[in-house]
Amino acid sequence: MRKILLLGLFSAASMSVFAQQAAKKPLDHSVYDSWQSVANQNISNDGKWVVYVVRPQQGDANMVITTVKNAGKITIPRADTARFTADSKYAVFLIRPFYAATRMARIKKKRPDEMPKDTLGLLTLGGTTITKVPGVRSFKIADKAAVIAYLAPSDTVRKPAAGDTSRRAVATTIAPPTREGADLTIKQLLKGKQRTFKYVTEYQLSKDGKFMAYAVTAPRRSKDVQSGVYFYDIEKDAIKPISSGRGTYRNLAFDETGKQLAFTAEKNPEKAQVKPFKLYYYNTSKDSATAIAGPAMAGITPKWSVSGDGRVYFSKSGNNLFFGTAPIPKPADTTLVEFETAKLDIWNYKDEYLQPQQLKTLQRDLRRSYLAVIHPAEANAKMVQLADKYIENISQPMGNDSKYVLGTTDTGSRVQAQWEGSGNQEAYLINTQTGERKRIIPRTKARYLFSTGGKYVIWFDAKDQNYFSYSLATGKKANLTKATGVKLGEEDNDVPDDPNPYGLAGWTADDKNVLIYDRYDIWSIDPETGKAVNFTKGAGRKNHLIFRYPMPGGGRFAALFGGGSVDDDDRYISTKKPLWLLTQNEDTKQWGYYKQAFGSSKAPEKMVTAPYSYSTLTKAKNADVYIYTKQSFDKSPDLYVSTDLKKETKLSAINPQQSQYNWFTAALVEWTTPKGYKSKGILYKPENFDPNKKYPMLVYFYEKVSETLYNYQSPAPTPSRLPISYFASNGYLVFTPDISYEIGHPGPSAVEFVNSGVEALKKNPWVDGKHIGIQGQSWGGYQVAYLITQTDMYAAAWAGAPVANMTSAYGGIRWESGVNRQFQYEKTQSRIGATLWEKPELYMENSPIFQFPKVKTPVVVMSNDADGAVPWYQGIEMFTALRRLNKPVWLLQYNDEAHNLVQRRNRKDITIREAQFFDHFLKGAPLPVWMDKGVPAVDKGKDWGLALSDGSR
């Protein structure tokens, strides 16, 4: 009786769950704009306050400020770009204009100065009153004090009532700003004092918030304000003019103490054709700033001057002042008549860079500067040129006080980069006192790095596959990784080039040890001797755990430090506290964190591993409190706070509407290819999956994607890839297989891995083997084009930005960078491994165009006319070939669009078309007009052909 009752309850519960799932609606194209993400999160220095922005894909965002206990929460509509003051007492942020107001201004084609403007917001943490200043152009906060400064045109400033959050309190339009500048306001938040200065164009706060420097360009008839640079003692409320005269002032820079100031300026006549800059220097013991570097001054290269575009900065001690120099540009010839003057580009085989690359970098090159240094406190200080046109790149250690800087150059090997990709480099030590250069490493395929403290130069030799160091003290080189006995280059490298290294974690204090990654583990190595210790005790390789330490820098393993700028002390890896290691299990793809202490004899301690993907941790500067996001395929990336990741507080709860929609599941699948290779992939199923039904399946691929198993697939209009969430929600299976490659045979490799994975899944009775489609973009688009020449198992195919003909693409240009495409075929992704004339048979074997007569699969090609990666004529070659062969083919050419669609309107359009295309061939839905009848040019901009066709002609 009890069993019957339990069975009845179970059946009722199952029916209830099934009914709930059945009641859920599939995602449609109207949901995208409102789908949210968390952005711009930060934590106060004391670890008590958190700020984050909840941002829809299109529309007005909301900023949330809350305690780490998720109490005292305040939501500020449209706020963004928040910063906490160093004392953790205030939040300063920008409030964006209403999306609707900006949209309407764009519709009305308003000028930039007529567009809605930002409002500055200021909040005392723990309170609810927001002080607002409309029309703010920019703001700055002192690094170590509760002092802020902001720039706003004087005719926009109104004083809304304190705490007024109504729309009236926020100015959304302003009058055109004066060309002379705007009002600069300095606020001392703790003292409640402020002061405003007129006609300011540039400004800078000292780190301690005690001083302000600002540049003024006043109206010519002004009697009360004069143009120039001013030094303002904030605490004493004292202003001192330190440089006078109309001109252009840039790059205001304080030293660490705020008692030294430098800037660049040009005070040339307005009608002068060339206006070289000079470097000016001031300290608080002087009456005014003086020019210490400029044309024809001591140490400067003839016909060169100080660059107004180069960065100006002091070393930490204040003894070194760094700035940029550049050749004085040639004046334009104003006697030339434009319509009588030839316009052309001249390509020369001796040029280091091809003309397209030179034109692509033209504006950057016109602003390029070369690093120089001067020691301003010295009597008769003379500048020292560190970089020049031969050695353009300079690296400096922490603090910038080292006797030497590191110069690297690939000059002389740039032509070869056309087919090799990256040129060989040589490294020099350059004396900051004399400018003397010493070559320490001959031309090698390597990337050279300074140690944090400047005691060593380290590099990974691509040919030798080991790390090496050079000691500045002894001049000796050491092989750092030979003793590890493991590979430091990628073990699964499958391109015809030397394997790349796994990288560095960073340096311990005083450059005593460098932490280097292998595939799984981290090694602590003495840079002087090469003595190596496995920091993670081999636990990574033993358990297939990939350990990485997030140091400041960016990328997946980005900064572990929050609360504003990173102090020099934080650039060392601390040996006093255990390190938090971001970890992924290579087998299960789960992410988590482990901790490991220096000197420990034990394996790293697991803190958390879960079926989630974790972001890097952002740590409060002065407390062991961390914020982070975690996500899974069915859970949005929400924000959490914790001290140990075992007990956590969830701060955000975005996308509650997801519960209304039929979502999907994701699972790792494995199979063996015909040649015996083991491979993995991800299979997405609709949430209401019924194993008794048959489902059409879409296959999306690039190279390897299984590590993204626990990534959230946000519903969004696609830039060109397959929108997995949409299709899975709408009753499709979606399969994303990993692909490994055999050098010289990328096309057959795709056949080996993709087709075998599909065949393995087809053995399941719930896979509709007759209705399978494939989709790929870029390299994936190429593989789609190749696959449909090898099999007719696919009912429909979509190829975005494909290469159809490797022989014609081989010598083309990647227009986004201006570089030639040969290196891609010989060394990198295309994986041929030889020139076109060395192995033409491989180029033809792997080019789909030569096998298009075998195609039986309907296919859409996307090929955009502003594609900067793949020549868009490749899509034309594919379309015209298949068209001539009378194959069903369509080509979408988005005007003025890139390799991946950028404009949201086009992303929405292609997402609808992908759904219509696959729905027709895999589900039997009616043809849309654009597929059935097409859209003639005379209807362009009037009819997009998205309506369903009635079948008539």
C-alpha cells in the first residue's frame, strides 16, 4: 500500500514537473534586449562595500551599491563607471543619459555637442542622498585621499536638490562647450570644501590629493583669467601660475610626492605650419616651470623634438623623468593643387612593412614617440634618448628606477613576418644615465621580459622550448626549465609552428623566484641557477588539474587585486600568504579554486570545485574579502562575495525571466574517431527533452570548445556564430565537437572529428539523423565549406566568412591589420605547413572549391564587404561556383560590416535568418521570401524578405 502511495506521489510529481516544463515557452527574438549581465564590479579597500552594474543588452542599466552582507542596498538608475575613494567612505560614478533620449537624438541626427551628456553622481556610503552634477566631461579621484575633481561646461551646471533622483534633476542636453575649456571643480569630501576654476582643458591630481595642476585656455579678451598652467595647493587653497601664454598643454604628471610636476606644451604662433612641443619641469621650490627638453636642446636628436602624444611620468623615487620624443614632422606643401596631384600607394619589396599595413597604422605612426629620460634634479640635466627607430620597444621594471631599461627590436626580420608570422627579436640593455647599449641576446624567436625588480631578463626560446634568464649583475645566462623534465611549450600543439609556452605566473619578492607554468602545474625556479621546485607538487599532472595564479595583467587569469590602481608591492607574488589558484579539471571541465602555501610539502588544498565556471577573484585592498562571478549553462553569471569561497553571499540575481522559458541542459560527450583518437564535445538538449522523441540536431564547431561546458549561453543576437540558447530552447539538439588537426590536412581533420562525433550521436534513437545541420564562422566557416564536399549527411549548412579557395586566399591581405595572409597557411591556423609552390597539392586538397561539384547540401554563405580577416571575395567564389553548378546557395553580404557583425541591427537580422533557414530544412517550416524569391536591388531598404513565402513567383 505504501509503495503504491509513493508511486502515485512520484507519478504526480513527475507529471507536475513535466507540466511546468511543457508550459514554458521557447525563446524568441524579442527577448534579447532585456537579457542582463553583471559588469564593472568593484570592492572598497576596506572590504565592506561592493558596487556592480546590471546591464541589459539594450536599454538603461542600473548600478547597485551594497554591503558585503547584501544589506543597505541602493540602486541608482543608469549609473555606471563607479569608483570608491581610498578611505572607503564615498562612491563616485557617472549617470548615463536615458537610452530613449540618446536614441531620439541619433534619429534627429544631432551634432556631438548636442547629444545627451553624462551626469556625475556622488554618494556617501551608508547614505541615500546622491549629489549630482550634470554635463560632466570627466572626473578623477586621488589615489590616496577623498579628493575628486571633475570637468563640466559652466553653462550646464545646475544645483538639483540633494537626493533628488527625478528626471528633472538630471540634465540630458547641454549647450555646445566653449573651445577654450570648461569649469574644473575640486572637492575635498571629508572637509566639505570645493573650488572651481574656469576655462580648464587639462588637469591632474597628485596621488595624495594635496595638489592639483591644471591648464587653462582663456578667451582672448578675458581680463580675470590668463592662459597657462597653474599649480594649486588644495589644503592651503593657494594658486600659483607656473607657465603662462596661449598654447597647447598636455600630459600633466606629478611624481609620487606631488612636489614635482612635468608637462608638455607648445606655444608656437597659431599660423605656424609645424608646432613642436617642449618638456616643462616644475617643483615646489621653483617660481615657475622651465623648458628642459625641446628642439636644439642638449641631448635631443637633430630635427627631433618632444612629442605631445608621448606619455610623461616620473620614476617612483622621482629621480627619473620619462617622456617621448619624435622627429619634427615635415610641413605640408600648401602650393599643391589637389585635383592636379597624383594619388597612389607605392609598394617596394624592400619595405619592412607592406603598404596596407603602413596605411593601417598610419595615424598611430604619426603619433609614435620614442622613450627618453632626463634627471631633472641634477644640475644642467641632459636628456638621454633610450628608444629610436631601430629599437622602438622599451620595457622597465617596477618603479622605473633601474639603471637599465630593456630594449627589444625585430628590425631586420620584419619582411620574413609575412610568412613566419612573428619576427625574431634581439634584446639590449640600455643605460638610463648614458644611453649606452649592450646587446645581451642575439636574434632569437622569443619574447623578452624584465623581472619585476629588474634583476633579470627572461625569455622562452621557441626553438629550444625552454625558458632562459640573463642576470644583470653577473651577465650570465641560465637555462631555467631543463631540470623540470617536462614540456613548457604546448603539449597538444597542432599547428606547423613551434609550440607556444604556457606562460609565467610572476615573481616573488626581490626577484628571488619566478613562477612558470607547464600544462598543469606551477614551478618555482631560482632565476640565477635554474633550481626548480614543483610548487603544486605535481598534483596538476597527476589529477589533470590546470593550476593558474591570477596576477595583475588581464585575460582569463587576470588581476587578483581590486580597489583601484595596483601598488608596486602588489606586483610581487607574496610568499607570506597562500596563493589562490584558479583551477580547471581537464577531464570534467569543472572550475574551482585551490590554495597553496610557499614551503608546503603538501599538494594544494581544494577550496571549491563545482559544475560552474568561476571568474578571477577581485580582492579588497586591505581585507581578505573577494568578489567574483560564477556561472553555468543554466545559471546566469551572478556576483558573489566571500572570504573563503566555501561560504558565500550572492549579491546579484539577474535574469529571473529565464524561469519562464524552456532552457537547456549541457553534458560532456566522448567518442573515438576512425583513426583511434579520443575526442570530446558538448551536447545541449532542450530542458523539456523527451527521449521518446526524435530531435533535429545542429553542429557548431571551431577548434576546441569543450572547456566552455559550464559557460552561460546568454540569449543574444549573434555576431555570426550559432546562437546556441535560441536553438536549444526551440527544440534542437546542439553539438559542439572538439577538433584536433593533422599538419597539412586541416580539411580531412575536420571530417575525422566532426563526422565521427555526429555518427556516434546518431546511434541514439532521439537523434533525427536525416535532419542534421552544420554551422561555422571564419575557420569554422571554412570547415563547413569543406565538410559538405565530403558527405551528404547534412541536410543544411551555414558558412560564415569561409575561405573556399586556399590558392587565391594565400597571398591576400588581412585588411584589419594590413598584413599578408601567407603566415597563416604556413605557420598557424590553416596548418598547411608549406608554401603554395612547395606543396600546391595540399592547397588544392584542402580547398573546398575544387570539390564543389560533389556538394548536395543547401548552404548559406555570409561574406561581408568590410571583412578585415578573410577576403570577402572568398565568399563570392563559393557562391558563384555553387550557383553555376546549380546548387542551392544563398549569400548574405552585410554592407560596411566586419568579419563578425558589429552593428546590433545586423546581428538581430542574421539571427532571424539562421532560424528561418534551419527551421525550413530541419523542421519543414515554410521558406521565407529571401530564400524563395530573393530580394531584388530595387527593393533594398524597403523589403528585407523575412516574411514567409506563399510559394508564388
